[in-house]
Amino acid sequence: MADGVNVELVVVRHGITAWNVERRYQGQRDIPLLFPDAEEGLLALREALASERFDAIYSSDLHRCQQTLEWIQAAKPGVPLRLEPRLQELNFGDYEGKVYDELKDLPHYRAWVDSVGELQIPGGESAAQLRERLALWLADVAKDALAHGYHKILVVTHGGVIRELRRRFETIEFWDGAVTQAQGRRWQLTYHPGDCEKGEWLCNYSSAVPVPVSEAL
């Protein structure tokens, strides 16, 4: 059996979009970043990551994440970059493009909110389905880390994905795991391979990205 590996996972949310401003469910719609509104957050994130060097980068293949990656200038020559559909936002199905006031009186929407996202959205995904694809992605991250010696990995993804990862690694409630655009989390993880290719991720430490000003002083 292979030995375990320590991995620092830096996971950030894409910059702000017009649908974020309008508070529309965005899901897997390929909505671009909104400029100049997105610039402030992206530049702050770029500055926060400027001195860091990553062994690999994984990004959602949606355009807003690729734009974010380009703006923060984290992709360096020789650093493997993988565009990963499994890092897409939760599929909000019939809710995509709509705001709360358009949905609040619908019984299936109220039931979905009350279930903390566990119910499947009409035409979309459930939280369990999102967790399943993220678990498959994490299994491949573990394989890559073991095979190629990756110890520091950048991930550019979406708010719902980060919520689920926080629930997994920080054991917090789903609704408590929100991060704003162009921000994210840093996790110090240890992966222990197991039998039948089923290993275990253990979180040793977590922190905000960028570091809040009050903590940086």
C-alpha cells in the first residue's frame, strides 16, 4: 500500500458576474464575469496569491472560472492545468436564471430550501449528486498527488462547490459555508490510501483566502 501524502488545497470562487449582482441562481449557465465590478476582488486575490507557487491547477470549465484564473495570473509555465467539469456549480435546473421572489411561493422550492439542498431540484441536481461528483474528483486528485508528487494545488470553482467542500473538511452546516466571489478557503489535508482504492482525506487546518485584514495585522 502506498504511503499517504500531504496536500495544501487552495480553493477559490470565481469573480462576480451580472447574475451574482442580480442574485439570480446561476448554476451551470456559462455566465461571464462582470467588469469593471469584478476587478477589485480579482486584483485582491491576485495579490494574495502572488508569492505562491502551485504544483497543479484544477478549474471548472465554465468561462467565469477560466476568466478568474487568467486574471489572478496563477497559471505558470510548466504547471499542469486541468479544466474539470466535475467542479461546475450545482445544477439548479428549473431555478437557473430566476431570483428568490420568482420562486419563494413554489412548493417544490420551499421544500428544497427546507431540506438544506438535499432534495433534487426539478431538472437539476441534489446535494448528494454534487457530493458524489466531488468525491470522484477528489479521488483523482489523490491519484495525481501520489503519482506526480503534488503538494500544493489551486482550484478555481463555484460557491456551491466550496460550501460542500467546507461541509466535508470543516464539518460545518451547508448554509454556514458561504464564501463571496474571488475569495475561498485553504485546507491542509492528508490523504491516506485505503483498500480497493478507497482512501481517506483528513483536514488538519483551514483558513480564509485572502486572509482577512484583521488576521493579517
